[in-house]
Amino acid sequence: MLALALLAALGVWGLAWWSGARTQVVPFAAFQSLLEAGQVQRVVVRGQQATVTLKQPVPIQTLTPGGPATREAREVRVRVPGHLTTPDSNLIPLMQQQHVDLRFEQPSQWLGILLNLLPVLLLVGWTALVLAALVGLEWWATRRVKVANP
């Protein structure tokens, strides 16, 4: 059971690492400066997270295990506070002025569904494992033990 939990944790960590390896996370101020400079082509908002596609690669300062590094990135992620994406904020008119393709999408529910099903799957798997062990033990015992008929 501990091995399954560890495997699941490694899978979630690997998925988060792999999805984060493609896009760099930047502060909101850096996103605003890129927007004002006319570098933004598309913004896809999913909940509080936005994926920003730039018109051309720009150098982005990132933190790596070896220290800060500068990488060329064409796509970045930014955490967008909810009040900035409402129609009365100045962010949407600025995007319209810059002809940015703005999309709002529903966040994916699959991770939540899988995490909710994980205890049920573990319970069914554990039960099947115990039943298989009991059936195997019974089969082994019937082969080994010979009862004499009186």
C-alpha cells in the first residue's frame, strides 16, 4: 500500500514537472510589461492560471537548482488574480487594444476525478490481492494435504 502511494506521488510530481518544463512561470508584473510592449499573442485563462503565448521568444529569468538562469521562452505561465480578469478592469481593454487572442477555459477536472477514485481503486485492488492469496493458499493446501478416506 505504501508502495502504491509512493508511486502515485511520484506520478503526480512527474506530471507537474513535465508540464512545468515546457512553460516558465513569470510574475504578473513581467506579464504586464510583456503585454504593454506588444509581445503577447494569445492568453488562455484557466481558473487563476493563464498560459501566455508570445509573438517571439524572449529571455525569461528563471530559478534553477544551479541558481538563476536566463532562458528563451515563447510560452509562459502567470498567476492572474481573479479581480483583474473581470470586465471592469483595465487588463481586458489593454489586451483588446493590443489585439491579443483572449480565451477563458474551464480547468480540467480529470485530476480531481482520478484522485477521488484512487481510494476506491486501492480498496478493490487490495481486496483482489487478498482474495487471490487466499485462493492460492487453498489450492496449495489441497495439493499438499492428502486426507485419507475411512
